[in-house]
Amino acid sequence: VSYRRACALVALLAAGCSEEAIVSVEGGNAERGREVLERFECGACHRIPGVRGPQSRVGPTLENFHRRPYVAGRFENSPELAVRWILDPPAMKPATAMPVVGLTEAQARDAVAYLWSLE
Amino acid sequence: MNEHGMQSALHAAAGSGADLITELGIVLFAGAALLFLLVIGLLLRAVSTGESAVDSRRWIVGGGVVLPLILLTALLVYGLAVGNTLTDMNARGPLRFVLDCISSGARALSMPLAEATPLRVHVVGRRWWWQVRYGGPGTGVTGVELANELHLPAGRPVELTLRSGDVIHSFWVPALAGKIDMIPGRANRLVLRASKPGVYRGQCAEYCGGQHAWMALYVVVVPEPEFRVWLQRQSQPAALPGDAELRRGYDAFMRASCADCHTVRGTPARGNHGPDLTHVGSRRSLAAGRLGNHQGTMAGWIAGAQDLKPGNAMPDAREFTGAELRALAAWLGSLQ
């Protein structure tokens, strides 16, 4: 195996791995998640890179979401927690302005997978 | 969720006006194609016959005067007949109209409109939304008002009265009819008969300011019985809040300044600067096609109207707590 071929192979494997890492985060699919975020027009309140449709500042921006230490300024950020939050925000924080938008759990997982994939 | 009904002049016609325009387009295209072939034929003939003499006088008079005279006269009559048919409630097609004119002379031109009271819909273009009112004398409904959405019964002619509340707008639903301007101080008329049930998207077609692109409307064509049920429901006042959460939303609406601009029939809210919200929960879109309609978009619109549609007349509401905003969006969504 030549040096160049080995490099190509390594690059391919790396690409495959990172792809895998994005889509397998807590069972959601990032690509489907992007569609969910578009369909429910989450941009009516948030800024979400890569999502078509409205972009607003009513809620926090979701750029670099995985680097955010807290969700809703209160809960330690993790994929599982973010899924719980999206499904029913008022149940976790009654004073929140974010309503139950009506995502299914699978849709919420996909949405979080997408948010987690954002650099 | 935003439902994108189709909006294209290339889409199959679903209304009387669009049918006629399609026909006119085909006639013009076919005519132009025939003339093109004729000219090419003459060109080839000229090349192949070489220098043999032609009677140039005959060609000039025949091809330069007689032929255009006949063709253009026919096209003019046809074009006028199409124009007349577009606005005539009783129209039976342009050809029929021409025949009627020939057989009965000028009388056909002054035929009265249909005796049966047509369904009248008043549409007012505003920056940047559509105010829609149903009714008028003899139609059996009063006070039905909504925004950015038109419901029409399939197969029945409807007379739209088109006005403007500020600048020039243009009413255009390509699948149903041609565009027609809405001019301040004037009422324009458009008669249309939607043939196929479905949802058709329309759009303001005259630049009217910064948010012109977000001045869309949906035309929902349904069978006549379904239309009657819908109109009946729209004529009802808003339902009273059914539970404590909705009640909180109702109270927030009445306490805040919402009622200065919006009407909710059956409540003290009687403002008339913004859309009537009596049945806002039943609509397909918010803010004239800007957003779909669910609790999330409703809350986002109330709190961030200027972010979503900069320059529109609705201010960002800053007077609600988070819980109130949610309740308010829930209550408005419950107004079906």
C-alpha cells in the first residue's frame, strides 16, 4: 500500500467515523432533524444555522448548541436533557416562554442530533 | 407548519380566468408558430426560385396590407372577447360572446349581470396583509372577516371587490386568474369561478414596500356544502376560553394593547388596524404567509414580529411574562 493510498484510506475512515458520530448521537438523525426544525419553524424564535425559513431573536440562538453549558439557563446541557426540554419546556420550567410545539420524541431526538452537529 | 400551496402561472389552470388566459396563450403561440413557418416557407421559396420575376406589387399588397389586416382584426376581436369574458359573471366563452355580438348587435355588449345574487367577497390589500370580508346585502352573512385566506365554493362564480388601504397592491392567484391591481380610492372587480377544490397560493404582484415578498394569501377551494359550513362557522363569535390556561391567555390579550388594533368578535376587543382574530386558529398561515400556524409560531410572532417581518405595523410585544405569552398563543390557537 502506497503512502498516498494509506492517506486516502485514513481520510475516508475518518470521514466515515465523524459522519457516524453525528448521526448516532442519542439515536437521532441530524439530516432528518434539520427537516424537523424547518417544518416546525423553530426559527420563529431561534437562530439556527443551516435551517431554511425565519430567523428570530425571541429565544436564544442555537449556534454552538453543544457548547452551551446550560439549557434554559438552568439545566446542565446534554442530549437527553435537550430532548426532554424540547418535548415539554413548561414542565421543566413553568416560567418559560417556550411552548410545547408538538414534536414526537423521535422528532425531538432528530432535532437534537442536528443541533449537536452544529459547530 | 407552513403549507405551501402551489403558486405558478405554469401550473394547470384551476379557475375560469386562468383557463381563458391559458387558451389565449395557446392561440397566440400557435398563431406565431404558423406565421413563423409561413415566413420560413417564403424564404425558402425565394432562395429556390432564383432570379425568376415575381409580381412585387401583389406580394406587398397581399402580404403587407391584406393579410395583417385580416389577422390583426381577428386577434383584436378575440382579445376583446377574452377580456370581456374575464369580467362577465354570465360569460360562456369568448367565441360565444363574439357570436352573440354578431347576432344581436350592440345589445349583447350591455347585457346585465347575473340576476342571482353572486357571492361577494371584499378584499383589501394592506401593508402587508390581506383583509377579507364576506357578505353584503342579500348574501345572508354579515360580519365575516378574516385575513390572508380566502375560501371559495368550487364551480360557483364569485365576485371579488378589490381595494387598497394604503398603496397600490395587486391581487394575483395564478392558478385561478390573472392579476388585477388594487388601487387606493378605487374598487376593482374580479369575477372568478374556481373549478377544482384545492389550496392555491397567491401573492401581491405589485411592489408595495419592504415586506412585499411576505404578502401572500391562500385560496382554499372546497365543494359548496363544505363552504357553507365554513362560512357559518366563521360568522360565529369567538368561543369563550375553555380552561384556566386559555383564560390566562384571554386575560393577557385584553389587559395588553392587543385590542387597540385587533378585533375578536364576541369579546370587548374591537380594534380595526390589524387582522380580525376571531378565528385565527383556523388559518393556514400567520402574517400573510410568513409563518405556519401553531402555538410556537404564534408566540414567536407576538414577541418578535419586527424580527420576522421588519417594518410591519405590529410591534414586538414586550408586556408578557413567558407563561403569559404561552397562554396567549394557546388561546389564539384555540379560536378555531
